[in-house]
Amino acid sequence: GAVVSQHPSRVICKSGTSVKIECRSLDFQATTMFWYRQFPKKSLMLMATSNEGSKATYEQGVEKDKFLINHASLTLSTLTVTSAHPEDSSFYICSARLRGPETQYFGPGTRLLVL
Amino acid sequence: GQNIDQPTEMTATEGAIVQINCTYQTSGFNGLFWYQQHAGEAPTFLSYNVLDGLEEKGRFSSFLSRSKGYSYLLLKELQMKDSASYLCAVRQRPTLYYGNNRLAFGKGNQVVVIP
């Protein structure tokens, strides 16, 4: 199946700093990628849809100025958590949509801990 | 909006059969997915239903009834490695604002397989 990678897999940062998470589709081109957040024992919550070459579409309640998304190429989308606070600590997962089967393939996730 | 409901946890014996149910209410239904997620890992795709009926894939089968807003995932010949959370996700049709198909996830059903 299609492979999606994320980097870093785990990050610990101080409150107030910014953290960038990369999502790459390794063996296919993805015009659309999705960013999710998952708190412990909770479901995946869609944060935004990342579209190559255009602005991301954010879900209701997600601050676009706090969670900056850039989809610069057909294989890379980045999520930057700006001025991170402890409540931003979560598991962030990206997915990429493969054309045709319309299936989303998920990256391995990034665990963010803000101290 | 959407509302997706799944029972939270069940325990089953190795070799047994287990059925995981999912009910949903959504506008613009455009398919239902089942994903498996092991603790601390990203979800992996299991099955996809867009028409009513049963889809069989090896030990896993998934059923959909659109009129009832209901789906189930059937796991046969349970193995220890099947211990995981099983997520159902409803795909919604694009809208004027959201130009792509989006997935809304249920909370997941934790299956614990015991010897």
C-alpha cells in the first residue's frame, strides 16, 4: 500500500516555542493531505485539509493562525504549531489521499509534549 | 454535522468471532471506512463500504445499511495481534466550503483478545 511518513515522531518543547511537523507521501503524489489530532482515549479529530498550491481549509474551532499549514509540493505538507502551550500536547497524525481508491493513508503520527 | 456512535470496549477469546457496531447520522454520506489502530500508532485501513451489503476481506468483513445509518465490522478467527482499537469513519461529500471528501471518526471500539 501507499506509504506516508511523518517527522519527527516525538517532540518535547517548552511553552511558547513553535514546532514544525512534516508529512510526506513517499511513493505517490498527494494533492490533498489531512491533519488530525488525537487526545488519549479519544477519536481522531480533523483539524484541516491541506491542498497543494492553495490555502488549507480549517475545521470549525481550529485557529488557522496557531496551526499553520503549508503544502508546498505534491509530496510534502507541514503543520507548524505556533507558540505551543501545554494544552496543545497531543498525538498529531497526517493522512494523504490516493486518487482512485479514495482511501486515506495515515502517517505514523507525531507525539507532541509541551512543558 | 455528524454523529458517530460506537461501543467503547469488548473482550473476546482467541479464535472467536467478534462484531463491532457503528451507527451514524450525517448529511452528505459518501461512504464508510473501518480502520484498525494499535496503541500509539496511526490507523491502518481495513475496509470501505459505499453501497448496502457485505464486503468480505479475509478474516474481516464489513456490512453497511445506509437506510438505517448502521455498519458493523466482523472479525473472525481472532488472533492476539487483533487487540486494537477499531474506528469507523464516515466520509462526507464535498461542500462549497470544504472542497474535498472529509472523514469523521467515531471514538473507536477497543477489542482485547485473550488466550
